[in-house]
Amino acid sequence: MATTSAAAPGGHAEHVVHGGHASAVSGEPVAPERFLEGLKALGYDFFTGVPCSLVSGLIATLEAEPETVYYAETREDAAVGLACGAMMAGRKPVVIMQNSGLGVCINALTSLTLLYKTPALLLITWRGYEGNDAPEHIIMGDVCGTLLETIGVPYRAPEPATLLDDLAWATTYQREQRLPAALLLRPGVTR
């Protein structure tokens, strides 16, 4: 388990770890319940995706609420397809994935959501951020922002203090452009 050290009041080192990963942001993580409240307040009502430990609290919160529609998927491209269908049925979808899953669903994003203008919020956990993670996450951690830019999906990488404002930005973008928008969630933004 990776940790970071910071000087705490009194000069003692403090280790900040969230979800088994060193925090890559400043401030306390947004509680999963507050995160879900923010999503629902913006009208999101359909959730799908492939789990990641960086958002394990959010996923557990989704699964615990019987009135919340959450479909766990085994592949990110299938989750994108579910989200498109949900959007066509009048729902406002969220797709949750690890950034490694971005590589899996590039074709679904480009040939379905972007081509047919089917908006969805992409919550993408940023594994390998700044080279801090297991070796298999480092390359995708370096290129995930560039991949999103290359295919034309705008994104932000919020701090805990800006998460709800960045959700509002993504929601406005989707409404105005009829296209997906992404939030890259670094370790420590939520639990």
C-alpha cells in the first residue's frame, strides 16, 4: 500500500491514504453519499460501469440504495452501450470506469456516443497518476488525458473542493453539446 507523508501540526509525519492508494489531491475526500447527492441533484438517474477501488465507496452507496439504478458491467464498452440506451430511453446516465477501461471503450465512445451525440457523464478513475501506482497503470496514467483530448471528449480533474462545481460544468457541457464529458478522478477525490 502506497502512502504519502506530510508534516502534520506539531511536526509529525502524517500518512494520507484513501482506498488503499496515496492521495493525489489536497483536502478531505468527498464522502460517497455527498457525491451521489450531487449527481442526483443534477438529474443523473442511471449508473453503470466497471468497479475500481478508487470509487469503492461510491459504488457501495449506489448498490445500497434500492431506488438508484446501478448496473455493474464487466466491460467498459458494454457500460457505454447501456448508457446510450438509457439516454435514448430518457435517462441521464453516468459511466464509471478505471482509466484502463478507457482503452477498452474508445471505439464505443467514437462510433456511438460521439457519432450519434448521446451524452453521458464519464467518471474515470485516474490510476497511475504521476507514475504512482502498480506498473500496469503507469502508461495509461500518462496518456488518458491525451486520449480523451484526441477523441474530443472534454475533461476536468477535480480536487475534492471543486468536484461538485466540475460536475455542474460537465452537466452543462452535455446539455449544450449533446456529447459526453469526463471527470478524471485522482486518488483521494472521493472514497
